[in-house]
Amino acid sequence: MARNTPVPADHNAPPVTQTLARFVATHPSRGWRDAVEHEAHRTFLNWLGCAVGAAHHESANAAMAAVQLLQPAPQASVLGRTEKVDMASAALINGITSHTFDFDDTHLKTIIHPAGPVASAVLALAEHKGLSGRNVVDALVLGIDVSCRVGNTMYPEHYDRGWHITGSTGTLGAAAGCARLLGLNEQQTAMALGIAASQPVGMREQFGTMTKPFHPGGAARAGLMSALLASQGFTASPRALEAPRGMIQTVSTKYAWNEITDALGQRLEISFNSYKPFACGIVIHPSIDACAQLRAQGVQPEEIERIDLKVHSLVLELTGKKEPADGLQGKFSVYHGCACGLMFGKAGEEQYADDIVTRPDMVALRRKVVAVVDDSIDEASVDVTAVLKDGRQVHVFVKHAIGSLENPMTDAMLERKFHDLCDPVIGKGKADALIAACWKLASTRDVRALTALARP
């Protein structure tokens, strides 16, 4: 049987596994600008709120039931719940819950949701060992840098092949963060990255199911275990990332090695993190923003004859579900997102409840949305025209949606989002205390003081 001609391998790839290992092991603590430090705290706050908010989702309950079959030792907290489990299982479940609502952070250049794998692994390990918040912040920044730099190297070809890039690169970020927490040297860190490189997690086919949020959880657990194995002398190829049959050349036809090495240690990728005001895929956000603006201008759902939507092709590729059957599918429907913006002026997790997605007036409204592809429009933008029953037309063009780097959520907006997610789970008082603890994370002597606040 004939075999397809492979893409020519790069046999002269630079030693990026070793380069990243050296960076993670030796970069100075807090070796970055104040703006990066603040972004790390914003990232942690946003991640924690998402994890607590989804703590009792049916996917979290199922994962907890499965984990408890293993009779885990109580090493680390499951955020938003009373149970403790072993640290690997805590990394898994917290990674799942942090992504369940599709409300987590996004590195827009790669569409990676970087905190889910990295923070879930790092906090579980730090809690078990009683480490400081300073240790956690350092590990978070460095782990996210590894994940996103590898993502920059492979995107978009890797994503286009069907990989869920959050999971596939998140395993490396989690391994790097945990290696830093464990104080591994350069060689041990290279082994941790090498072990993780054999465990990329996640296919895009799973979008719209519980397995999508499993990807960052599985990546967190795999990365943590990779660092633990390396700490005990377990070995891997020192060229596991860059070799012709290493991870990057196996899972992608693009390998821009300079994306890993350019300004390493000076340009921190967490600086380009963004946070979602809407609980769905990032490419829907401009459409929701535009429809919420229509509502703010006085357009009422009952007045609408039709909504004409011009979007980039990626929007319909990723979120073109016209008739979502439940909340998970609704997160991948630009049609439901537009209906949320028009009906409620927002699209938080409650707007993606199953009973809202299937509500007759919402179904009728989203069927009035007519979306067409116009690739002259950037994937971060949208052109929307509301055609009203009286013949009037109201037009909105959104170049940069709220939550983008150009139009970011403020700290106050992140705090409101945190309360919306966490108050129903742990109460407003604990949520207030947890927000304060997140902003002071770097000065916390033992992160167990913080995780105690994240339990009901």
C-alpha cells in the first residue's frame, strides 16, 4: 500500500527543549515588569472564579465520582467543593471546571486557554507542599510562557489539523510550571518537558461535549505527573519537542522555531492574555457585543424581522450550530449568542442554561439571525444589521469586542464576573475574601490559606 509523501522533516531544528528547560529552571523570581505581575494576578483571579463557578456542574460531579473510585489521598482541594483528593486528581477536576463554562482566559494569537492546564496543576502541587503564593505566580507566568510559545510555533496548522491546542500545549505548560515549583534543575526540567511531550491531549471533534473541558484537566494532570516523574529520575529524549519525530514535527506541519526563542524571558506571553465577558467561544464575542449594543440602542427582540450578520469564515466553522440542543452546544452557536445579546444584553453562564437555550422565544429569535461569511472582516470583528418589521435598519460594526486586548475587561469587571460565578457556590462573603486573597497572591506565605477560602 502506497504511503503519502511526508512533509520534509527539519533535521536542523534548534535545541528548543533544552532552551525552554533552562529558561524555566533559571529565570529569576519575579523577573518581569509590574504590568506582567499584575496580569498574572488577573489571570489567576479569572481562572479561580471559573473553576469555583462550575464546581457542581454535572461534568464535575461525574469526574469526582470517577476519581473517588481510586480512593485518593486528601492532598489538595477541589475548588468550590468540600472534598479533597490526591493532587493529580485535583489538577484534573479543577482543570475541567475551569473550562466547563468556556469562560476562561484566551491567548488570542493562538486561541489557547492557558491558565486551565497550568494553574490547575500548579495550585494542586503548591497546596500539597504548602508553598508560597510567590512560588505559584512564578510558576504560572513561566508555565504559560512555555505553553503559548510552543503554540505560537505551531498555530494555526496544528489547530487546523484538529488538535485542541489548549490541551496539547497545556501539558507542556503544566509540566514546566510544576518543574519550577519542585525546584528541578535544567536537566530535570528538560526531562519533565520530554515526558509531557508524549502526552498531548485533545481533539476538536470533542467541542460541545464534556470532553472538551477534560482537555485542560487532562493536560494539568499529565503535566504534573511529568514533573513528578522527572523529579525521581525518570528520563525522556532531550530533543522531545524539536526532533523530526518529536512532538512539534509530529503534530504540526508548521514549526516556526523562532517563536520559542525570540525575546525569551523579555516578552512574556501572559502579557497578551485576555478574559471573556461572555461564556462561550471567543469568536462569538464580537457578535454578542454588537447585538448587546443594538439592545442598548433600543432595539427590542419583538421588533426584529431579521439580523444580518457578516463574519469571518472561522466563526461559522467553529460556532455554526444553528439548532443547539443544550447549553454546551449553545456555546458553539453564534446564532444563540446573538439571541442572548438581543434578549438579555449579556451572555453569562445563566444565559447558556439548557432551559434558556431551548426556550421557544430564544429559538425563534436565533432563527432570525442570518450569518454569511465575509473574509474581508477580521475574525475578531463583526458587521451586524438589524432589519426591523417597520422597515428601519440599525447597523453596528464591532472592530474589537469587549474583552479583547484592545478593549480589555477592567479589574472591576473581572471582580463582578467572579461574583456572578462564585456567589452561588461559596457565598458573597467568601467570594469577597477570595478576591482579596487573589490580588495578594504573591505575598501569601502558604497558598493553603487561599484554597481554604475556595471551599463552601
